[in-house]
Amino acid sequence: MDKMNYTYIVRCSDGTLYTGWTTDVERRVRTHNSGKGSKYTRSRLPVTLVYYETYPTRQEAMRREWEIKQLTREEKKRLIADFV
């Protein structure tokens, strides 16, 4: 079975939002919080997972990551608020 692909949003300690994609969302959040994640999150630890979506392919997850990054902060906050 192929790995699932995730597009995710974490909230950084300064309240900013970071969007990325991964094949293991829990491991990725741990990597961010260990200081070995993205350069952006490294100085904004800890991060908290606030949203994710699953996709069967890496391409779909990466496309959705790009789409989310085009949203305004308010649009991202609405997306997170609707996440159950």
C-alpha cells in the first residue's frame, strides 16, 4: 500500500501559520518541534498541528500546499476553524 500524503498547517508560537506537506504528519510536527524542520518554524517553536488534509499522491498534496499558501490569513483561519 502506498503512503498517504498530507497537506498540513501548524500554528507557530508567535501565532503565525506555516503550511507544508509530508507523508507522516505526526513525525513532521515532531521534526519541526525538534528544531530540524523548516527554517521558518525553527525560530518560532513550539508548533502545534491545527489542520491537515490527506491525498493519495504527493503531487496532489503539493498542489494543495501551494493553493493554501495563496490564501489570505483570514481564509486560512476559516479553513482551520471548519476543521473537525
